[in-house]
Amino acid sequence: MRSVPAAGPAGSMWRLARPGPLTALTVAAAASGGPRGPYQWLAESPPVRWAQEGLAALQQAAGLPWWAAIACGAALLRSAVTLPLAAHQSRLLAKLENLQPEIKKLAERLRYEVAVRGKQVGWSERAARFHFKKNLRRIITELYVRDNCHPFKATLLVWVQLPMWVSMSLALRNCSVGAAGMEVQEQFSAGGALWFPDLTAPDPTWILPVSLGLVNLLIVEIFASQKTKVSRFQRFVTNFFRVVSVVMIPVAATVPSSMALYWLSSSCVGLSHNLLLRSPTFRRLCRVPSTPSDSATPYRDIVSALTARYGLRK
């Protein structure tokens, strides 16, 4: 067998992970004699491979230890990709909020016109309600088009952030279990810091998982503190994400520390971005329209809302 020449800490080991050479996942699939499963297909997909190569390039260019490269990679992704999308989402939500008085006024006028028309042609109450809802949907859609603020556009952040999070998580798992090359796994095993020196093993102290759960819960509670009038659906969504934040603690305690570190770093950066997007100065910089719910002291309001909700005042 031809020997492979030695290389630097982040050089040829990543070339082993390129398409062509067998990885640990493909060897396992060949040994089992069966086709690749959905997880194997996803773990070897191009986005995951790009995430591995991007992380390797960052580590090599900056000369950082692997734990710092993971944390910096999370910060760079959140700042370069999700922060602009979050600012775009804030602009859309602000436009939608400013549309509500106009929608309410038009709905009242439409209700009157439908009632008059219903008496003229003899509509039943059910028929009048049908025509009212149909025309109201049309009017609202026209307003969304006019102001370019359809609510579905506000979900773009989720559709970008979730695949990016999954790809980075699988890339880190590949590096931790040897699917990206044994050299990578060896470097990860000594690339940690403090209480998690081995990035391929779960955090035995649970500090990373518990910190992740607390940060995620704080993000959920900050969002919940914004709402004064909460619908049943909004209450359900808030409780759902509270449960997800708690469930992520034992999940993060069973995965390699590299994944838990990435999840925690991503959540911390996301929390800082959420707080940044509350700043009136930053909102003006991002051209977010002013709304009736804007506050001149947003951070003081967050603290007051949290202390009032959980009885932290003495």
C-alpha cells in the first residue's frame, strides 16, 4: 500500500474526507452488506462536507485550537448569515404590526358593506360571513403585496438556520467519530479545553448541556416577555420551545463535546443578536420601521418583565 505523506494539522487530513476515499461510514455500510441509510446519506451529503471543509479552513487559517475554532465558526455563521436574516425578519414584523390599525379599519368598513349588501340580496348570516371572510382575505393579501411584508417571508430565517445547524452538527459528529478521518478524530480528542479536554467524548460534568438549556430558556423567556396579549397558539409555541430547551440538556449530555460546544456557542451568539435587535439605535441602522410597541428602554423592560413574571423582586 502506498504511504500517505505527512502534512500539517489541518492540511491533508481534510483531503481524506473528500469524495473518493472510503470513510468510516462507507466502510461500515459496505461491511453490513446493505445500502446506506438516511442518516448515512445525510452525514455524507455535500452541505455536511462543506461544513467540515469550512471548519478546517478556519482552523488552519487562524491557527486556533479546535475548541476555539468551533466557537468562532458558530459566531461567524450566526453573524454573517442569520443576523442579516433576523434584521430582515424584524423589518417584516414591524411592517405587519403597523398594518394592523389599517386592517382593523378596513375590516369594520367591509363588515358594514357586507351587512348592507346582505340585506339587499337576502343573504343568510352564513352567506354574509362567507363573503366577509373571503373579501377580507383578499384585502389583507393586497396590503401584504403593497407593503411587501407577507408573513411567510418572516419564516426565511428558520428555513436557513435549521439546515445550517444540522449540517454543522453532523460535520462535528463526523470529526468526532472518525468519519472525517482518523487524523481529525485524534486532533479532536486533544482539542478541547478546561473541563472538556476531549472533544470526541460527552461532557462528563454536564456544564455544557446545562448551560445550553439555560441559555435557550432565557431566549424563550425574552421572546415571551415581548407579548402583552398572548393568544392560545402563541402560548402553545412558547411552552413547546420551553420543553425543547429542557429536553436538549440530556441530548447534549450524550453527544460529543464538540457538538455541545457548538450548540452552546450558537445559542449564546443568538441571544446576543436578539438583544442587539432590541436596541433602538441598531434597529434604525437596519432600517426597521418604528412601531407603537417600540420602547426607548428595551433592556430595562426585559428585566422588569422577567422579574415580575418570576417574582424576583424583593
